[in-house]
Amino acid sequence: MKARTVRLDADLDPVVLGARSGTLWARPGLALAGVGESLRIPLDRPAGGAVAQAALAAVDGPDELDVPGSGAVAFASLPFTPNAPGELVVPELLLGRGPDGRRWLTIVDDGSLAVDDAVERLRAVIDRPVPDGGEPSSITIDSVIDPAVWRDVIIGTVRDRIRAGELVKAVLARELRVSADRPFDPARVVDRLVERFPAAIVFSLAGFVGASPELLVARSGDVVGAHPLAGTAPRSSDPAADQALAAGLLASTKDRSEHQITIDWLLDNLLPFCSYVDAEPRPTIVSLANVHHLGTRVEGRLSSPPTSILDLVAALHPTPAVGGDPQATALDLIGEIESADRGCYAGPTGWIDADGNGAFAVAIRSARIDGRTASCFAGVGVVADSDPRSELAETRSKFEAILGALVDV
């Protein structure tokens, strides 16, 4: 089984395709979508990146473009727990669109499928009506833990343990379970996420869908980049109030301190792989439809030979923005007190090619869809001066993104 990649002149949209096929990873400038499945490659985390990378490279073949994202490409949505096993999924057909607008088609098979027939298969998926059936008309949203208990017992307890010096920060997630009278259509959910969050990383992998504003890490040749976020404020429909909320976030000692923890940690953990790495001197506001975040862009040059994206993911996940600081203490505390399995929420979700290029988002603003039910999480960073009431309100703001996409209300 080998990969064949050809330049494609057909005007096919990988975002539309991936929404309907259920295999999509798209950010401004790059979109990759898959149809079917050729093979699955086990990923032993955190140290098995080289073995999985070699297995993917063995599938590679002729490539007319030879750009990041062409050739043999695998998708992965990895669990939040860093040592939980994962797998790479290589689609039978891959449709890509790069920053320059070029499109390509990769076929992974025994060489028997003609390019024209593959294109017709892509068209058939793109032309599928959305939604397949009627949309849900009745929705029930349940908090897995009572909001007052989560606020006062869980957040309050963690804050007190931080004040006692046990750790500096812990990120606690709250779960909502959404039930409907009809199955959710992931394609419709993705279409809404693309429309409402055009600057986000939109993904759909085996029923796990989301629109993440946060790039964990990306590698293109020897260039590495990240865009960590930490610190959040709600948005307002009043322009003056909204501007004041953004300004308040920039001026917040608590949020700036929380953000700097993440930046310092990321630079320290990325530096061993780099000949050069640096971050913007100060954070900027990243405004989404529902919240403002503090964000800082990080970029560097990888030492030769450049490290595979899988090894970079293993080194950088989880950042203090979704785990805490110190990392091991925070993860132990999360496991002790959260009483929930995050699954792939806040885990790395992305793609890798045969050369080790790739990009992974932090899978926040996401939902696991299973027929008529969906599981959603929202997390907050708890530090010594956290206010449990404000942390609960922050989860409500964050939930708006995915809840609004599950059903158009």
C-alpha cells in the first residue's frame, strides 16, 4: 500500500468535504480532509513518536507537490492524559488546499484507483445534503456535577490547596452532557463552527468536533510555531463595554500572571529542540465570538535534523494552559478531584505527514458527538487569587461556542 499525490485543478473545497466525511483539520491557510480509511498506526505515548513516524513514512510514494500536508498524511485526536495510547488514521483519499490556493489529492491504496474515480468519490461526499435528517428540536443540558458544588467544593478546594503552596496553578474542567430528540449531525455542527469562528482551527475526527483558537505546535520544515492562550474575559454586544472587557483582560494581574506561566513553560520545553526560539514581548487580545483571550505567538528554528511533530507534541502537551504548574502535581490533582474522563478534550488534535511536518491544536471548544448525545467540557485556570464565582461564569462563556453549534437557536 502506497501513497500517490497529484496536483488537483478541480475546484473542490476540503472544508466542505471534511465536514461531511467526518475527517477534517483546517486553519486559515491550510485545510486537509479525508475520505475512507487505509490504515491505523498505533501511537505509544509519550515516547513512541519515532515508531509511528517510521510506519507513516513507509507508506509514502510519488508526490507532485512535496509540500507540508501532501504525500502520506495521518490524522490524530489524542487523549488528554499524556500516557494514554493513541493512533494515527491514514485516510484512503486526502484533499488538501495550501496557503497559495493550490489543491492536491493523495490516494493511499494498492494503485488500482484511478484519479478521476477518486475525484468523483470526493464530489459525491461534498454533494451530500446537510443535515441528513431533521434537526433536533428539543434539547436537554445537564451538568455532570452540580454547578454550585463545582464552584464551591471543587474550585474552592483547589484554590485553597494552591494558597497552601501545594502548586501554582491547576486547570479544572467542567462537563455538560447534551441530549436531543434527534441525532446531531456532525457536518451541520462543523458548518456552523466554520461560519462563526473563521479564524479558529476547526476539526472533525470520528465524531469529535470543535473550533479551537489555540495552536499547540506546528512544524513546517525546520520552522516551529505555537500560539498558546491563557487568560479569558467574556464579550459584550455593546462595543464600548466589549472594548473595556478586553482592556481589563490586558490589565489583569491575575490573567497576565497565569498567561506568563504558560509562555515561560513552553519556551523552556521547546528550547532543547531549537537553534533559536522566541516569543512576542507581550500578549495580545485574541477575540472570538464569545470570549476574549490573551495570546502570545512563539516561533523558532529547529536544530538539524528537525524533530518530528509527534515528538514536539509529546514534549509540549499538556501546557500549563490546560494542565497546570507544576505539571505532574497538577495532573495528579486533576485526576483526584475532577471525577470525569476528559477523553480527547484539551488533548492534541491534528495531522502529520511522512516528513514529520504537521500541526496540532489544543482540542478545546469541542464536543464528542454520539448519536443523540454530546459531551462538552470547559476549563478554567485556578490560581491563588481565583474567585470561584468568576471561574464558574468563565465556563459558561466558553460553553457558548460549542453549544451554539450543536443546535442553531
